Amino acid sequence: MRHLGLALLLTVTLGALLPARARGQAPRGALVILGGEPGGDSINTRFVRLARAAGPGPVVILPMANADPAKDVLARTRIFQSLGVATIALDLTRESAGSDSVARILGQASGIWFTGGSQNRLAAALLGTAALDSVRARYLAGVVVGGSSAGAMVMADSMFTGEE
């Protein structure tokens, strides 16, 4: 039953990361979906292992969901760096999510992690931006994308936000 639920969850989540025009293309990346922070050692180790397999780039941490992103960045940075991977944190606004420099950083990532908080904040910063297009492209190319709490919810086709 647990595996059935996980399979159903993964089926639902794949739709959000894939743009409609690319849904026919099989993604080469992996999703790591964590219900809440900070996750167990096995989940964090698996994420880092998948990131290393994707290439030598850093793991990019996207903390915009949290009202206090510095706290999440520090916690995630410690976890990932203790497992031997470099990190870059990008606390994006809607304006900065469209910049070429952000797209270049995401384009070099071997892993992308969305922190928890409010999925409304993530959506407000990313929907319709070059940064989100970069995340999708990297996922299709083989990069691992992970998230916890709101960072997991944002990967779904539909998400509960508390607003109609």
C-alpha cells in the first residue's frame, strides 16, 4: 500500500515539472519529495548521490517559500555540504527569476532543492519565469529536483494553497 501511494504521488508530481510541450519527452532526472524537514539521512544521502550522478555542479537551494529563508538555507547548506556537495542559495524574487545570471546558475546545477514554507510564495516568485523554465529543462536533462513541505507540494499539477 505504501508503494502504491508513492507511485501515485510520483505520477501526479511529474506533470508540474514538465511543460505541456515536453510531456511526450521522458525526463532523465529524478524527484525527491519529502513531506517535511529535515528528512532522514537516507533521503538526504540519496538526493546527494543523484545530484553527483547528474554532474559536478552545485546543488541550488531555492528558499523562497519560507518567510525566513536564511534559516532554511543554513540548515540545507549544512546537510548537503556535510555530504560533500557544494551549494548555492538563490532567494529569488519575481524580477530576479527572469535574469540571465539566474538561468546560468540553474543551468550548471546538478541538483535543485525547494525548501518548505508557503507554496504561494514559490508560485508568486517562479510561475512563468525563465528560472522555472531552467528548472524544468534541467530535470528533463537528468538533474535531481527535490523539495520538502511546500517545496514538495509545488511539484504537483494541482496544489492545495488554502486559497480558492
